[in-house]
Amino acid sequence: YSLLAFDIANTIVKEYGEIEDVTITLLSQIGKPIDQPKVASVLVICEKNTFIKLKDKIQYIVDGKLENIREITKRIIDGELSVF
């Protein structure tokens, strides 16, 4: 989840330069699928009007990354995503 959280935050910041900072918190739950975290929290620091404009787009990014969570493993193996 830590690599996925970093990837989500990085994607959001690259996609929307007007966002000053993003913090992603993902919390798993024993017995639940990995793509269905108990908590998926996004803290965004930006202008209020910017957040209102981007809220749905940010949600779309988070949902898409969770749906394709197994892609993280492939990206690590391919050297596209560093673990250090």
C-alpha cells in the first residue's frame, strides 16, 4: 500500500500542478480484497475552488489505481517503480 499511495500522490501532483501537496492514506482489512481498502483517504492542499473543480478527477485517479493495484508488482519488477 505504501508504494501505491506514493504512486497515487505522484500521479495527482503531476496531473494537476495547482495542487500544493497530497497525502494518501490506505488501510487494509484482513479478509478483504487488496483492491478494497478499509480506508482510502486523500488530503489535498490547494485553493478551495481548485479542490471543488478537481475532486471528481482525483477520485477517478484513486479508484483507477486501486482497480489496477496488481500493476504495481509489474512496475516494480520492470524497474519502473523504486522501492527505495
